[in-house]
Amino acid sequence: MTHPSPPPGPLADRHAGPLPAARPGPRADAILPAGLSPARTFALVAGVETYEISRRWNLRGPARDALRFARWLTGPGEVPAANVRLLLSPLDGPGRLDWSGLAALRDTCRPATEENAETVLLDELPQCNGDLLWIFWAGHGYLDHRRELMLPCADARSGRIRHLNLDSALRWWQTDLVAPRRFPLQAALVDACRVDAPRDTRWNFGSADYGGGATVPGRRQFRLYASREGEAAGNDAERGAGRFTDALLAELGGRSVRDGALGLRRTARTIHRTFGELRERGEGWQLPQFIVHRDWDANSFLDDQPPVPALPRTPRLDQTGWDGLGGLFEGRGLPRCAYEAYAWAFKAAGCTTPVHGALPADTLLDLVWDLDQRQGGPSGLPLPVPFVHYLADRARRGGPGEGPRDPHWAAGLAAWVRETRERLALPALRPPPAPAARGTALHVRLETPDGDTGALLARIWRRRCEREELVWESGAAPVGPDAVRAALVRELALLEAAPGTHAEAVAGTPYERVERVRFQVPYELLEADFDQWPVPRGPGGRTRPLGSLYEVSVRCPQEREDTRAAWRAGWHWLCAQDGRHPDTVRVVADADADDGLGLRLGARPAPACVLGHTSAGRTPALLEAVLEGGVPVAVWRRAGPPGAVPAPAAVPAVPTASAADAPPALPPLTELLAPEAGPAAPAVFALPGRVREVRRAAAAQQAPGADRLVLLWDDPEDVTDHRSLA
């Protein structure tokens, strides 16, 4: 199941017309407790922006949203600050937030950890004597296998993603563990995604069930979520505001807390309509959902809801179209660009791209079926048409990263698109974007003819697009590593200073920039510290580690002769899934690095990436298994200097200002694969750049080599072997 993404842009023109009038005030107001007042109203307000698990989970906005809601409670709502429990973990620290009018809450604010959330919700607030409980939470949100909402806390770690189970907590609040006469009204407002929690074992949410006692009749709960199940919630990072919270506070306005509670049904329906209008225009799929079977007066109002705006209607493929695709796709597996084509189809049709996740199918026809079942955007373009259009473009182009050219298939696909557009009277299609430029790479091949790692035969060649050029060779006599390094540094300096092509100069890139340096080495050199080779940089003889300037990786294709089929299958599957499938990555610890690991890794194309959390003594077993299993990508830490402690797999503590001069903390390897917003899909193709970031951070703190990372990046289609090597 893929998750549609939030609507882009601000919530403009929210009120396109008048809403149905609310029920008469006196009758609705009569069902609220007569004594309901600000003094008998209590709240948990939480905003989580930082997460220990990875800086890539961090997001800007939830802390500000929590303060805005607290400001409504204690301002127009007139709720005493002592009745509000505020939990915040802001991105820039509490001192950077706007605390105007909230001085009392600033003194009592606590971090949004799991312990604090459970203490407030299950210990402190149940002891209070009140009529109305508000729960407001802003941050990430995930659904477990029981469809219960898990709200990760600031102390979430990869070993255990600490969280608040909101559904379990709300069930607990309906029981006699809260004194029966207390809190007959409870409202939960959640500005968080409700996407499926990742399935792979790198992320452990564990289980949180708070139990409960006997259900107390008459307690009423109102829940309003920013999105439906499977959807992401929109966040405006530039403004630091959630779109749902914006709409919510616009509705609450200057109402008292009693009027705010009384008008929750109208508020929910107004917000629902606001986002429905965006959805109707094809600008996004996020649709807030309020879950309440009955209003505060115990009368059902589900039947009198305004109808949900219809999705844009697009034509489906006809039988002629399906017959044509059956012939074009027969006998073909997923091409390398399958995920790119799938994601681009949504953009080309003018609707939002699904959030994260792998491809929903393993064959081309099944992918087209999935797209055909979805609604397109406002242009009325069926999603399969731009998908096939993208495949045709890439089959025509071919080239590095795109697979071999296939003019015959490209022509057949293009003809299908043209005929389908004419037959179904579809709008024109824009061309797919050109493949991203890969930049210049230097390839260094090393051999040890006598098994001596200090006596090397070496060749260096340059690759740019499809052009290759030999730039240096050691000759017949072996040379030392210093000679190879000197030749590499000399070539890098020449390339950095040499003008590029005329076309590049016109485009504004007059110099040829090297992005990658790849070392093709025998097995015994896999752990050599090439990334730490010093490269002159700037005045005064300053040098920087090679790995902090370029994406440095190693490869070992000569050790894969017996497993070439598995190696190629793993790489092709990795590319087709864009590295997003939950089975892509396998974490290997010492206990896993046994004699049968290579057989297990090579049984299927997945995993295609291994993260080695092994000690120095088990690293050789890990590397042998990776090569035997045909795994094309791996990351591990080479052994440190004598007496060094192996890097832990746990998430390190965040460095404080007092530790500024200490060596950089080593991030867990899983953090290198974390996507930008949560754990839903690994980011394997971002690995080379992220490894360079870690090396650059170590060099900036004058602790080069502290990371000790080794990246194996072995693309079977990127092999150059023009022999020689004397």
C-alpha cells in the first residue's frame, strides 16, 4: 500500500460557500456538564520536532503548533496554565520559541519523552478533578499492524522507537481507572501522519498497551486526525506550521473553551470540507478524519455529514490498450527505471506522488493495473499513459544508470502512447525529465601481483557519461601506494583546473568537477584507508582526506566470477525498486556472520545492501559472505587503531557544547539509510553522499578517520577492464 502525500501550498480560499447551520445552541449546550468551565478543563499539549533515532526524522513546526494551541487554551479559552501539561522537544531549543503570553508554561514545560507522556496521561491528569480533557499532539505518526496510532517520542531510538500508543491510552481513559465522575468529555486532536509503520526489522516499535479497567458508561470521546489511515499530514517547514493546525486554530479563533468544545462537530466538518476542496482540485489527497460515532448529545450525526467531494474522474484503459501492453511487456522484468517511471506518472498527471514505500507490484502489467485503479489529476490523464511514456524515453536513451538502449522496444512503447492518446482523446504529454548528470568519476584499479599490498600495479582512468579515457598507468614494475596516491592527486588537480566542454561553459559549468573516486581492488585491499589519503587543499600546504572531498568507495568484481548471476540480479532489483523496498537492507551482527551467511544472502535478490555491525574479528566473515551472496552494496567500519573500542550499534548521545572539542560521535549505520521524514523506506542510493558527509564532519572536527567507514559500491554494469596492468 502506498501513501498519498500532503497537499502542496497554503490553505487558500478555505470557505467556498456557507456550511449548513449548526444545531440550535440551547439544545446542544444543555448536554455539556453544567459546571464545565475553564477551571475544570485540563490538557496534554505536545509537539515533537527532534528524535534521537536520526536527525533525518527532525521536522520544523510541531513545537510551534503546540504552543499555538496552548496559547488558545490559556488565552481565549481562559484555562489556567496550571491545568496544562506541556511537552516540547523543539528543533532549535526552547529559547528560540515564541513564549509570549505563556511564561507560566515555559517554567513547567518538559521534554516530549515516552516517560513524560505516559506520566502525564496515565498518572498526573487522571488524578485531577475535571470535566473536559484535551489532548493535542503534533509530530510523526505511524499505524501498527492493529491499525493503532503510535506517536514517536523524542527519545525514540532504533533499538526501540519509544512512543505513545494513542488508541490504547484513549481506551484506558474510558475505564474506571479514571474516577467515574471525572472527565466525561475527552477530545483528542492529532496533527500527525497515519502511515503504516515500516515492516523491516531495522525499526523496532515494540508494543505499548496500557490495559485498563471496566468501561464507564457515558464517557464521550471526540477524535480529530489530520489525515485518514495511510495518508501523510502536511507541514509547512518554512513557516514552521502544520496545515491541519492552521485550519484548526482558524476555526477555534477567539472562542471560549466551552464554545470550542460545543462546536467541535462544526469545526471538524469545516476542516474536512477545506481539505476536501483541495482534494477535489487534485492538489492533494490529505483528508482530515474525525472519529466519533455520536456527538456530545449522544445523537448520531454520521448520516447528515456533507458528501465528500468526488475525486477527479479519469478514463480507464480500454481492452485495446491492455492487449497492446500485453505484447510489449511479455517476457520482460522490471526495468531499472521502474520506480522512477511510477513516481513520475503521478507528477505528469498533475496529482501528488505516493509517500515513500516500495513499488506495489513485481511485474510491469501489475504496476499498470495498480496505476489504472487510481484516480488521476485534474487533467484527466490516466496514470498508465505517462508511466509507459517514461519507459519509452529511457529505453530510447539508454546509457549509464539507465541500462542498455533498446530502440525497438522504445518505438513500440512510443507507438502505444500515441495511439492510446488518440483513441481516448487524452491531453498532450510533456517529455520526461532528462536523466540526472552523473558527473565525472575517476576509477583506480589496483592489483597485487605477488600478494604484497605494498607493491601494486595500478591504472587510473576517467569516466564521464559514456566516454572513458586512460589517464595513468604504473607500468610493468610494481609501485608503492604513495606513487598511486601522487598520480591520483595530480590527476584530480588537472581535472579541477581544466575547462569543460563548450556546452558546459554555456550552461554555466565551465570546469569539470570530479564527484566520485572508485577503487577496484583485490580482496586483501577492501579495508585499506583510501578515503584518508591526504589531498592538497588551499594555501599553506593544507590537506584534506580524499573521502571528505569526493564520494570514495571500493569494489571487488574479480572476486564475483562465481556469483555473477546473483550479483547482477541483486543490483537490477535494487535499481528497479529505487532502493526503497523494505527488504533491501539487512543488518548483520557478529552472531549472524556464520558460515552459512553467504548462502542466505544469495538466496534471493534481496537484500541488496548489508550494514555490517561486526567486530574486527568477524569482519572477514562478513566480507566473504557479501561477495559470495552477490550483495552489491555494503557498509562497515574498519578496525580502529590498537586499543580502539569498536563502534557501537546504538544511537550516540547528541554532543553538547561542552564536548565541542571531542571526536565526533559515530552515528549508527542505520542512520545513513534513514529517509528525510521517517523510516518508511531506506535511502540506499543516498549512501555515497551520506558517507561523505560523515567523513567531512570528522575532518572538520580535526578527527579524520574517526568514522572508519568503508563503502562497498559494486555496480556490475560499471566495469572497465582494458587489461594491460603489465
